[in-house]
Amino acid sequence: MAKRLYFGNLSWETTDNSLKAACSAFGTVSSATVITDKMTGRSKGFGFVEMSSDEEANKVIDSMNGKNFEGRDITVNEARPKEDRPEGGFGGSRGGRMGGGMGGGMGRGRY
């Protein structure tokens, strides 16, 4: 069964391919992804690798966690399941002082 790993504190120069190549030494890599900022395309400094077996994933953790990779001491551990987030971002509330059609604005004051 495949196991997904979290890689933290990655160098800004780390790519999907360099991460995959490093993990390939320990077994079959199903996927390797460095997470990037949507606006700038710059790495956020973390990523995920999916190994084809639990045994291979454990070899990666034992061999790479706390070690120097591309100039940074990285963190490698088993990835937690993705948490469900409410839709709409920022908590989903639409009322309050800063929006939602109430309060302030140019049309409500004295002139």
C-alpha cells in the first residue's frame, strides 16, 4: 500500500524532479510534488512524496529526516490526512464591520 510523506524546510530551489530523484534511491516513487505559491510560482518550502510501499516510505524517513538536503536540514514524516476546510476561505462568515453590505461607506455620512 502506498504511503504519503511530508517534506518540510525544503530549499526554495528544490523541484519535483530533485525530490523524486532523492527518494528513488529508497524505492519506487509514485509521485513527488513541491508545493508552490499560486501567485508567484515560488516554492512554499514543503512538499509531498508518495512511495509505493510502507517499507520504502520508512526507509526514506529513517534516511532523510533531519539530514541536509540541498543546503537545508529537512523534516520528513508520514503525512497527515488532508483536513476538510469550510468553503469560501477565511472562516466562511460574511457579516461584520468590513463587508456584507452593512456599515460605513461614502453614502452614509454627513456632507
